[in-house]
Amino acid sequence: MGWSVAYWLKCLETRKGALQVAVIEKDPTYSKASTVLSVGGIRQQFSLPENVQMSLYSAFFLRTINEHLGVVNEPPIDIQFNPLGYLFLASEDGAAILEENVHVQRDQGAKVSLLSPTQLKKKYPWLNTDGVAVASYGLENEGWFDPWALLHAFKRKAISMGVYSCHGEVTSFTTSSTELLTPERELTLSRINYVHVQMPNSLENQPVECSLVVNAAGCWSGKLAEMAGVGIGSPNTQDEIKLPVEPRKRYVYVWHCPDGPGLACPTVIDTTGTYFRREGIGGNYLGGLSPTEEEEPDIQDLKVDHSFFQEKIWPKLAHRVPVFESLKVRSAWAGYYDYNTFDQNAVLGSHPLVENMFFITGFSGHGLQHSPAAGRAMAELILEGKFKTICMEKFSFNRFITGEPALERNII
Ligand SMILES: Cc1cc2nc3c(=O)[nH]c(=O)nc-3n(C[C@H](O)[C@H](O)[C@H](O)COP(=O)(O)OP(=O)(O)OC[C@H]3O[C@@H](n4cnc5c(N)ncnc54)[C@H](O)[C@@H]3O)c2cc1C
């Protein structure tokens, strides 16, 4: 998200060189960043029009990536897009919602088909359709791509356009404040004047003067917001409302099954929420399942719980794809979802009281694919004071104050 915003700011600046943009990153190896630990999926099948719109734009962006992010005298970008679609399965209980979602998606211009169990069985003979009432399948612009390639491409392009890459950890902010008397109450507005950056292998804390800060710290963005005073004000005031984004650990397992679904295997989202897709062409697959609230694992480290696969995932996979009965797990990893506990959706826009902090976070498992569109929206808001291409008002911080969630039903 950070590199996407930086790229878009430089792309949309009206006078060349007018903006000075720095991306501050504490870990340039990205060892714990969600982006590189994600599974690289892109789909049009969301329930909120804004999310469908973002996906549509992102698919276009990825398909024409070299026109956007190509750099003269550098090798072309190969995003490794596998356009094999997402297949959502719904039980009798979920059928009406799935169909409603498909109407929203089609209204926005996405090409999604509905399949009966009989059609499903014909198209995918390896699938057990027991308990499936209806399915939806994205006919274009869905599949998966290489997250590293996208991150690297944004970064390389942004740097080529003059963005500074700074290795260090943001540890605090210096702010100034003004009192504002409104008819209802007195408000304290604050501004960030300096970002303090802890340089690597050094005791030095470098103050960086700034006119505005974009908080793109992923699952750590709640913590970063707190450093600027967000959510730590007195009780029953707007100041006490936190940015509700936190790390939630999600496991991804990779298994081998030589007789498994063939090359046309899409990303399948089972009625249980379990997902899987092909990984390469050597009979490997990857997949996972979000735990229930009660099962949420400890987030101290990124260790994988293998019993979660054995007990919670494998039985569901083997039910849906009987040949998976004989699969062998080959490897696994874990990553953090940038989880918005309020409504599992993006937070995009400025803070009402910390005037010059902007958020682009909380995507809760669909941020990689939305980074091209979200970065553009953030740059529009910063440069023009409003969203120009896709209206993202629904994702503003204000919803945490008014208590109106922007619920996305298709969270995986
Ligand atoms: C297992 C898994 C599967 C996923 N699958 C998909 C998928 O299929 N499709 C999809 O679209 N999305 C997917 N996601 C979600 C997606 O990865 C995220 O929504 C997206 O990558 C978030 O990007 P980001 O830039 O906000 O966060 P990150 O990639 O986490 O980047 C945040 C960066 O901020 C840095 N940082 C944090 N705090 C500080 C600080 N104080 N100072 C300096 N730097 C700091 C971190 O080091 C990090 O590099 C998945 C996520 C996981 C974990």
C-alpha cells in the first residue's frame, strides 16, 4: 500500500518534482509483511460495489502493468497472472446471499456466472457437489499473481520517479494542537509535524519533517495511529476511538496430490469458507481457512499449527474433493491479516482530529489485489481533496464514530 500510494502521488502530481515523498520501512526484507505472505488472489466477487470497482480497476492495471510500472532500461515486469477464476460455493442457507452478491457484481460490470450443481459437476468432475445449492464463477479478471512481483514493481517505479526509500522504524510523532470551539463541544485538532524514525543499528532517532503522513503500516497501523494519539483520548470523546486494525494470524498449507484437479482448477471457496487453488503445475495445491473468533491463534509469532490443517481443514477438503483424501502436506507458512475488527473492510481517508494522518489499511485479507486502486484513491484524496475515480467515502474513519459498518460479506 505504501509503495502504491507513493507511486500514485508522483504519477498524479500536477507539477513534476513538486512533491517530496518518502516511504519509511522498518524491514526491507518484508519478512513479516502481509503482502509477501499472501496467496496473491484477485477476484471480482465481493458484495460491496466499491470493492468490485477496485478489483475491476486492479485487474486492468495488472493486465497492463508494464504501461504503468515499466522502467526504461529495466526488464519488463512479469506478474505471473493465472486468470483461472474464483469459484464460490453456497449451501441452501447461503444461496440467496450469493445470488444477491452476483447481482451487485454484474451491476458493476463484472462478468460472473451462476452454476447449478449439475452444471458444476459437468465443468469440474472432481468436485463433490453434496450440500451445494448454487455456485458463482468469475469469467474474467480473477485468479492469482505473484505478490513479490507487484511489490517490487511499485517500489522500483516509485524510486525511479524520485520517491525516497528510507530504512527505519517509525517510533513516534511530534504533533501540535489547536482548540476548536464547535456549537456542541470543544475539539482538539492536532497535526503531525515530525515523524521520528529509528535508524537501523543505531541509537539515533531521526526526525523527519512532514506535511502529511500516510499510515500504510498494514496490521501494525493501529499501533502507529496510537503513536499519533488516535484512540487514547478521554472516555466518551471522539479521541478515544481507535483505529480498529490488528494482526490476525492466518495459515497457508501447501500439499501434493498428483491426481488432484487439473490445470483449469480455479480458486475454490467451499461452503465452509475453506479455500484452495492450484500452485504451479506439479500437482501441488495451497489453501487455508480463517479460524473462528474462539479459535484465533496467538499472534506473538508466525509459527504454524499443523493440527489446524489435520482437524479443521483436511476433512472439509476431502469432502469437497474426494481425491484430496490422499494428499500429503509439503509445507506451510503463516502471515498476518491486516484485520479490521469493526467490519473487515478498508479504512481509506483522513482522521477527523489528527488532520494530516491518512489511512490506507484494514483490508482484512483482500488488500494486495486492491493496492493499485486504493493507492490511486489515496493520492486523489491527498492531491485533489476528493476521490475522483472510485468514491471511497464508505471507507472513511468516520464510520467508527457513527457506528455504521461498511460490511463486506465475502471475506475469506
Ligand atoms: C495468508 C494471507 C493470505 C492473503 N491472501 C490475499 C489474497 O489472496 N489477495 C489479496 O488481495 N490479499 C491477500 N491478503 C491480504 C494482503 O496481503 C494485505 O491486505 C495487504 O498485503 C496489505 O498490504 P499493506 O502494504 O497494507 O501491509 P504490509 O504488506 O504488511 O506492509 C506494511 C509494512 O509496514 C511496515 N511497518 C509497520 N510498522 C512500521 C513502523 N512503525 N515503521 C516502519 N515500517 C513499519 C512493515 O514492516 C510492513 O512492511 C492475504 C494476507 C495473508 C496474511
